[in-house]
Amino acid sequence: MSAYLLLKFFHVLGATVLIGTGAGIAFFMLLASRSGDPRLLAGTARLVVIADWVFTAPAVLLQFGTGMALMEVTGYRYGSPWFLAALALFFFIGACWLPVVVIQYRLRHVAKAMLAGGPDTELRKWMGRWTALGIPAFCAILLLLWLMVAKPLAVV
């Protein structure tokens, strides 16, 4: 197998993990938060935090590393509008994802406080912020995927 195909395989694998984990985390966190069950929310938030460190973080590193290596192997220019748009989206997604991880820790603590009889007002506040960051980040991931497939404005 050529270096290009190997890099492309791992790049696609990383994208698949990011999109799948992102969609799964969003689905389970939204369902848990809407259930009103603080035990379910606490357990889900705990697992979501673990999933982000086990799946999302390594996939981000894989994406960046294989993306840069593919740029070298294919000869695309780093100054091309396509690459600059892809890089901007990558960093935008990261700027959304890092606070989301922190918020997931906060949601876990909120759920534990709810178990002790605390109010759910903090839950609404933090889920609102989590959603406000998650929606644009996920849309940006889909746009980034389209850029990788279509490669508009790519200059070799």
C-alpha cells in the first residue's frame, strides 16, 4: 500500500471517529439531560468525558498529523484557499470543543448536586452553553468533511 493510501485511510478513519463520536455524545447527552434523571445524567456525563479523551482527542491528533502529511505527499499548497479554509474550520472546531469538554465536567458535577437535592437551574444553563457550542462545531465538522471530499479552490 502506498504512503498516500495509508495516510488517506487513517485520515478518513479519524474523520469517521470524530463525526461518529460527536454525534453519539450529542445524542446521549441531550437525551440524558432531557430525562430529568440526575443519576442518568451523571452517568452519561461521566462516560461522555471518558469518550472524549479516549476517542475524540486521539482522533483530533490523527486528523492533524495525517492532514499535514497528506499535504506533503500530494503537493497541495499550504497557502491555497482550500487549505486555509480547512485549517480555519479545524481550529474553530477545536475552539468550540475545548470549552465543551470543560462544560461536560461541569454537567457531571451539576448532576451530582441534583442527586443531593440541588436545583436543575444550573443544568439548563450549562446544557444551553454546551448546545450553543456543539451545534456550530458539528456543522463546521460537516463543512470540513465536504471540503476534504470536494476540495474546492485547491491549488497544487
